[in-house]
Amino acid sequence: EKGYLVKCREEWARSQDPEAALKKLPVKRCVEGQLLRGLAKYGKNNIITAFGLIPRNNRLMYIHSYQSYVWNSMVSRRMEAFGLRAVEGDLVLRGASAHVLSAEEAEKHSVHDVVMPLPGFDVIYPTHSVGRGYRDMLSADDLDIDNMRHKVRDYSLAGAYRRILIRPRDVSWELIQYDDPRVPLVHTDVEKLENAPAPVYLKEGKYRALKMEFSLPSSTYATMAVREVLKMDTSIKNQTQLNTSWLN
């Protein structure tokens, strides 16, 4: 983080004084500055109103990120417990509604049919141990899984269902030989619109690259599909280090 943000956080941790922490911020329009202004104006006992000074898109991002964090944690737990098969207590979609599988029904479904809920007031949860895991995880954060409605509409979470596994469509791939790591290997859409020539691939080269093309539905991420193929760390820190090592 930037040095002034570190000093701001240190001041807040030490004094819990929003005005003192604000003085450490030369840039007041950052999210930290907006929140501190809200706390200074409305007090620490009026958190909801103080949060209102943060732009709505940012606030919703935090809420949806928390839902995704819970979902990811519970899907990991479910995969560890039951593996790549549908089991009794799993959820599948029937139209727009979720249905709990019986043991007999689970035999007729694959893991690709299984969905897990983003926490909210308009969803049901698996009836096996992972369903109890949702309750335990939210309780640890002082949230009541049975009362996800809120008087402020932005904080009232309906929830949703997502499949735990997605098969990419329109998959194709090829291996590319190259010598110079600085030369682009992909013909981008912008380059195509500008009628720029496509890259010319070598028949032999010092390095090899894997070029993949595929389609994914919304709420799924190409970085995760690539991670599953290459089995490598896709964090920002690791990818930045890779770029640095290549360019040096």
C-alpha cells in the first residue's frame, strides 16, 4: 500500500479517531477517506449512515465479494467432503427453484448439475454437513442466516444459486513456438479492427506457449479455467513476478 494509507491505518488502529486518521490522508476521495469522513460526521455509533458516504457501487462490491467469499469457502468444503459426484442433500435447479436431492435422485445426477447458494433470504441450503457450514461461517461474522433482510435495501441480500462446476464451451488450443518473450503472441480484437497483421509463429523456438480459446457464461472467470489447466498460482503477486522475470 501507499505509505500515507499505512500511516492512516496505523493512526486509526491507535486512536480510533476518524479526524486524526483523515489528517494522514493527502487524497481524501479514496474509499478510506470517504468512510472516515462519514465516521467523523455521523459518529461510530451510526455505521450505516457513515457507510453511505462510500459510493454505492463500492458498497455493493463489498457485499457481493463477501457472498462470493462464503460461496467459495463452502464449495471448497463440499468438494473436500464429497468429491466429484452428486450426493444426498445437494441442490439442483428445477426451473428457477432449488431442489434437495434424495439419495436415489443423486444417483441420476452428475456433479455438473449441483448448485450452491450465495447466502441470502431467498435461497435454501444443502441439507448435508456443508449446509450447517454456511450457518457456522455466518454466525462467526455475527450474521443471522435466518434473517438476511435489512431495512436498507442495498444490504438486504436475496442470494442466488451458482453451479459448482462449469464446462467451458467452444474450446480450442494450440502450442506456439517463440524466441522473444517481448513479442505478442495473440492477435487482439483491437488489432483485427485496425487491420494490423496477425503474429507469425515460428516452426521451432526457444520457448513454447499454450494458446487457448473458450467461452464461459457470466459469473465465471477465464483466469480460473487457465489455473485448472496449468496448475499454477494466478494471484496478482505471482503474475507480477512472472512478468518481471520475463521482462528482465
